[in-house]
Amino acid sequence: MQILQLKDTVAFMSYRKVALLLSIVLMLASVFSLATNKLNFGLDFTGGTLIEVGFEQTADLNKIRAIMETNGFDDAVVKFYGSSRDVVIRLATREGVKAEMLGNQVLDILQSGTGDKIDMRRIEFVGASVGDELAEQGGLAMLTALICILVYVAFRFEWRFALGSVIALFHDVLLTLGLFSVLQLEFDLTVLAAILAVIGYSLNDTIVVSDRIRENFRKIRVGGPEEVINISLTQTLSRTVITSITTLLVLAALFFQGGALIHGFATALLLGVFVGTYSSVYVASSIALALGISKEDLIPEVIEKEGADQEEMTP
Amino acid sequence: MLNKYPLWKSLMVLFIVAIGAIYASPNLYPEDPAVQLSGLRGVETTAATLDTVKSHLDENNISYANIAMEKGQVLARFKNTEEQLKARDLLDDIMGEEYSVALNLTPATPSWLASIGGTPMKLGLDLSGGVSFLMEVNMQEAIVKVQKSLVDDFRTGLRGEKIRYRSVKNTNDSINVQFRNAEDLEKAETFLSKQNRDLLFVSNEGNLTLSASMTEQKLKETREYALQQNITIIRNRVNELGVAEPLVQRQGKKHIVIELPGVQDTAKAKEILSATATIEFRLVDTEGDLGAALNGRVPGSSQLLKERNGQPVLLKKRVMLTGDHIVDAGSSFDEYSRPQVNITLDSAGGNKMSSNTKSNIGKPMATVFIEFKPTDRVDSEGNTIFEKVEEVISVATIQARLGKTFRITGAGSQAEAHNLALLLRAGALVAPIQIVEERTVGPTLGAENVQLGFQAIMLGFGLVFLFMLVYYRAFGIVANLALGANLVMIIGVMSMMPGGAALTLPGMAGIVLTVGMAVDANVLIFERIREEIREGKSIQQSIHQGYDAAFSTIIDANITTLIAALILFAVGTGPIKGFAITLSIGILTSMFTAVVGTRTVVNAVWGGKRLDKLSI
């Protein structure tokens, strides 16, 4: 079976100005949204207390809110979680109260207030300082990842590719964060993990394309850099599409089957894989091209195993 | 010949996959309900304990599957949970004073598998249910305490050298000594800097002060010590909670992670974790009549306490020294290779000890461990009532006038000496700790997460399986074989990893993601083979070229993903670490199965034959 049967080279790079414009607009929109809407940080980052309880029948949120209010928790955010029988209650960090005792206290209030049988599913308490540290560490982790990758790709390929792929990664991370901000999806630790996985995935894509570009620069004697890049992108296109499909398939499985706890994770990766696929085609390659990648940059490094079949393959 | 592997290479691949499968197999066996007994505070579990447990169970007609010693604990397995619960209650009643009795689910791994180290994967708290705490050590307090003891040291030291000073004070980050004249200042600086090589001294001739601050090294050591001490104490207390397989681990520079699987009553756990303990040295009342005391006639100046083994001891009420003077305690061996406990006191403690032991040489001295344990009762304000529990942990004869450092010999076995040292250190907690994060997962949610994770893996796996089969036909089957082998190997490696590597819900997501991404290597290879065929190469040439050309790409692509995963591992905690672990393992195993594994199968099926068409 074959999804894409491409006879001719697709002139990807001729659309690069349009793509560039699109990327810039989306990135600016993300920055704008992150600045105004901010991210809807989860408990991991903000600190506070979260209680998830399970009811035997559909829970009455208004009643729960009223119970919380009469007991002095006016700031309680009460929401369904996953199903209409699961409810999460989130409380901000409060001063003077032993926060780690809050969870059990709320559980007691609900138990006596509703008179229903309540199943404690999860209580989480995060101190404010921990959240701050985590946000700092998370940011640092992303930065370290980008730098390590920059160094590795520069070492294995060429600085233009390295810069191109890192900008592509930055682009992917920013757009994913932007989408989380626009949609006001909760940003917790698992989402942070997903974004680091997006970095891994998107890079995977970019490397495959860059690898082919390098190979073709050595193999194809005619045509300028733009044409070589177009040929490489066309050759790798069906692999790019198929891998995206398999990854999206498993992510869909996670999204629909993984349960509420893993929802944010799956969402971030779904978005990230879309953006990552696009960026490996357009962002990384067109930046390498814009930086003036040429045959000469890649020729000196001769890899022997490719020398053997060079003549056969030259068109 | 092209595309033929020598036999040994194929066998090697098969062997590696088989090893993975063997170590993954313990996960297929169900778990037995069990009760585990481990000694509390220095009590050792021995074969005798085993027999006691057996006889208690037999007497009460509780049937068990088997009882054995495992890793220094007595483990009794039962056929059903009913018997298990009965046994727990019984054993806790009879032996609960000296042993921690905990419910456990023990894997029913066959003995041949267990003997080669086969164990099932550990489940993270989000899957098993339970509570995890993140505790923060108050480092500021630890440093202040050390400074305070230095102030005492300075005072005694200067007095001993007859150097006159006006005052010794500790400020935020240094200790300032004020003198009356420059001569004393100079003498003091020479003396103190010789005594305290880990301090930095700066003298100010103008206002006649000498200020000492801790070196970076000393500060680091102080923090490290505070953290280690807290970990030791928490381990000790966690053991009392009667939790099977608790985890106490440092995290970063000032945090401690505590994971208690299966615990639901977090209030109780928190109280025990934050209970306070102290140590007292007291003289044994050798004149008092022990027999009379046992009958209720305890002399007014004495108190009747019990030793570990239940032996009663009559102690003087007067306290010779309290534990907050203990700076350090450790175990080692004396000149006859007998275990001993070395104790270091601060200088004030040294002086007290010295004057208190001077007139008591030859008399026995007892070490009393005092703990404030929470009870089930509450006072009128709803606060838990703490019960003071005193226990004699050692009785030793004073051989000489004791000073700042002394040792206790005759503590029994090396393990006992080690335990005594731990307890002595527990007496003086250098830095208070605070709960900064707490996560409790109920048992229903845990079980649900396992189910959801499992379903997601199966669904994701199935979808990719189907897609590859339709898209690549015969080669799709090969890729699917590799995918299956990969899944088995991830589970095998996860099961092999000692400690730390628990399977979490994000970890399961990591497995799902790996399944999706692992086929990428095969897609790369297969697409390349198709390309080569289209260019008109022979089938065998195409297969060879396909694998060769895709190889370096696969390596590069995987290494960069591995970099991201490793960074995540370094930064993440708990569940996130679980994700990083499965992702990293998945990347490594998938490179093996997708490249070497598929090549072996492809070579065996298609290699070296004259082919006109390929089912790809």
C-alpha cells in the first residue's frame, strides 16, 4: 500500500515565504496569549490543595459549592473531573492553616454535608515554594534540553542545521504553550513532560530530513541548495506522514482511553506532533537555507559507506 | 552472501529477546496476600521469630500457604485475604511491641525465576494507591544550631586558655568575639584558628573583634549532615508505620521523598513522621531493690523502666545528660574487633558528662530513648494526645571519666551497634522538617489507572499493528514482531531494574508513545527499501541499502530523543521520572528490536534468495 505516490519533486521551498509568515504570525499570537491570558497553571506549579472525590450517583456541584462556602472555603473551585461522578475541589494555599491537614478536613465536611457515601480518590497538597521551584526547574530543563541538542546536532551535522532545528524546536514549544494558553487548558507536570517529549519527537523528524539533505548534497551534483532541499523533503515525505500517523494513532488511544489524569499529556502531544511535523518540513529546512547552507559546507566530511554506490545513484 | 546473518548472530538476537521475555514473565503471576514482620528499633528477626509466628498461627487455626525469611523479614503468605487479615490482627496484638506487622501483596513468582532475580515491576503510587510526602529540611535552622554550639565552644576554649574576652555572639552568618585589647585578640585568633580549621577568621584591630564564619565546605557538610540525619530518623519511624515496601529517599539538596504504598490514613502517618524523640543518659540505681520495685515499691528518686528485651531496670530520675548535646554518633569496631558506638558531644555536654561521671566510675549508665507517640485519643480541642514512651536502649558500665568523646562497647552485634548509633543521633535533631507536598491516591483510583493505562497500551498497540500490517504487508508482520519484542523487552528491563524504577501512569503513557515512535525506525528502513527498488536495484541490494542508509539517521534521531528523556529524568520527580524511564528504555530497546531484530528476521526469510518481488 502507498499513501503518497509522488512522481515529481514537490517544490516545498517555494512556499517558504508563506510558511515563514504563518509561523511568525502564530508565534506572535502565542507570545501575546501567553502574556495576556497566561498559562492556566495546575496545582503542581501554583501550590494549594486538591481533593478528588468519587460519588455513587451524579454529583450536585452547586450543592458541593454551597457546602464548601458555608464552611468557610469561599475560594474553592469545584469541577467535574473525567465523569459526572468525579469531582475535584481545588483550594489555594492559605496562611495560618496547616495546609497538609486541609484535605482530610474537606473530606469530612463533604461527607457530613452531602450525606452521600464518598470515595476519596486523591488528595494533593503542594506547598507554594515547591511550585515556584518546579516552574524554575521546568524552564531550566527545557533550556538545557535545547542547548544539549544544539550542541549534538552542531557536532553531528553543521551549525546551520543545528540552529535551524533548535529554532524549529523553540517554535514547536512556543506554539504548543500558546495553544494551551489560548484554550486555557490546565498546565501541569505531565504537560511539561509531554512538551519535552514533543521536543524529542519534533527533533526526530528534523534529523531525518536534515540527514537526507546532507546525503543528497553529497550525491546530487546538479541543482542549487533549494532544489536539493526540495528533493530531500519529497523523498522523506512519505516517512514523515506515516510516522505521524502511527504516533497520532497511539496518542488518540491515550486521549480516549488513558483517563482524565493523562488527558493534558495526550493533548499536548497531539498538538505538538502536528506542529512538529509542519516545522520539520518548513522551519528547520528553510532556516538552514536562509543561513546559506551549501554543498561546500557538507562535502569535506566523507562517509565511506556511501562512496560505494555513488555512481549508480547519481541521476 | 548479501543479507545473510551467521547463525551465531541470529541466535544471539534470539537469546537477548528471550532474556527480556524471562525477566518480563514474573509480571504474569498473580500476587499472594501476605503479612510481613520486621524488627523495630534494633530487634532482629531470626529463625526463632519465624517459629514463634508459626506457633501463634497454628494455635489460632489460621492456615497459611508458607512462612519464610526473606530479606531479614518474616513473610507469611496466605491463600486468601480473610486469613491474611486475621493473621495480621493476631500477630500485631501479640508481637506488635517489638515488630512492625504489615499487610503486603507478595508476588507469587516461581522460585526458579526468583532465584535468577526475576521480580515483577514495581508499581508507582498513582497505580498502587498510597501516599507520598515531600519533606523539606530547614537548613537555616541547622546552621544556626551549629553556630550556637560554636559559641559555646569558643567560650569554653578561650576560658580554658585564660584569654579574656568581652562577649561571644552569633550573628546571621558569623560568630563575633569582642576583646578588651589587641594582645588578647591576637592570642585568641591563633588559638581558635588552630582549633577550628573549618572556619574562616577575620580580625578587626580597630574595634577589637574577631569574626568567624563557616567555610563553604563546612556549610555544605552541615547541610548534608542535617539531611542525612533526617533521612535516618524518618526511615526509623516509617518502619514503625507497618508499611510494606516504604521508600525514603533524598531528592536534591534539601528534600526527602517518602512513599508509603497502600496507606490511606494519612493523618496517622503524618503524626508519626513528625513525632519528636530525644535521648537521656541516666545512672542505673544499683542500691535500690529491683524486686521491691517490681512489686510497686519504687524509691522516690528512681523510676522503673524496661529494656528492649523486656528486662526491667531501675534508673535514677536525675538526668546526667540530654541528647541535644550529642553532635555525632557512629558505630565502628574496638581493638578486639567488637562493635562499639562512638559518641561526640558538644563542649557544654562534654563538661557536664565529665563532672557527672567523675564520681561514678564503675557504675552502670543507661541510655534512655524517649519518644512522643501519637495515640488514638484526642483532647478537648481535638488535638491528638501524645504519649511519652521511654525505653532503655543500652546499659553500659562507666569505665573512666568521660569527656567530649566517648564510646559504648558491648552493644551486642554490629547491627545493634549501628542501630544504637542511629537512635543516639535521633536524640538531637539538628534541623526541623516540614511537609511541603503531599499526594494521596485512593485504592479505587489506583486500580482504575492501571486498567486505563493497560487499555491505552493495548489499543495503541493494536492500531499501530493493524496499520503496519495493511501498509507493509509481509514486512509489516516483521515490524509487528519487533514491536511485540520491544514491548516485552521494555517490561523485562523495567522488572530487572533494582529499586527506584516504578511503573507510573505517565510511565504507561511513555510505553504507548514508544510503541508509536518505535515503528519510525522500521518506516525509515522500509521506505528506503521501497525507494531503492523503485530506482531499479535488485531486491537483495535494496534490502541491504535500505538498512545501511537508514542506520545513521535512526541513531541520530534516537540519541537526540534520549537527550530530552534524560534531562526529564534528572529534573522530574515521581510519576514524571517514571515517564522518563520508560521513554529512555523504550528508545534503547526499540533501536535493538527495530534495527537488529527485524534484520535478523528479514535475513532469515528473504536473505540470499533470488527474488523478483518483495511484499513491502
